[in-house]
Amino acid sequence: MKLQPDRSDAPTILGYGDDWIGIGHQGQAQKIQHSLVLDSRGSHSDWQCTRFEDLGAAHFERLADLAPELVVFGSGARLRFVAPALLRALMARRIGIETMDTVAACRTYNILAGEGRHVVAALLLEAPRA
């Protein structure tokens, strides 16, 4: 599916599939095939997680360190909620978190970033099981 971005300086999700996310920023497009953190202030990086079951508190502490208004967590191909204990760093800093499947998180991130909000998308792309 192709998405059309609003005018914004934020990195934008241009499209996605089962095992990839296309992002664009400053006129450059990139196809990502691993879990990533996308910050509306201009950066993106590998999220270092290949399975939902491997998520730990350190994954969410890293998101809290970015100090966004809101984290949009894409939990993979289906909606799954992490244990509240893993979200302690976000809650302590009063950072909101919305959980949805990764496809919905991509769309939601674009809307919020397009409005000029400081949002971070944590998008889980799970490696196929052997």
C-alpha cells in the first residue's frame, strides 16, 4: 500500500508490506526490513528486536530517552500488548503509548508527524520462524 505524506520535515512512512517499511526523509527513500524506531524529529534506527517475545524494558527505556509526546508501538502482524512493567520508563516520564498492529502504527505515525507532533514509532517487523 502506498501512502501520501502531509507536508512535514519529519521522516514519513511511504509504504509497507509484510516484511518491509519504506521511509522517506529529505528527498531520500529507504526500504527497511527490520524492526525500527522512527522519530518525527528526523532520525530512525534499528530497534534490535526480531520477535515480540524478546521485547524487554530496555527497548522501551530507549524510547523514553527520546522524550516524545507519544510512542506509537506497532506490535507486529497482529495486535499484542506488552506487560505494563516493561513500560515503566515511559510511564515515569508521563509519555503516552498507543499499541496497535504495525500497519496501523505506520498510518497513525504519519498522521501525527504530519500534524507536527513529536511522536516516535516503534515498529516491530518479526523475522519468519524457522
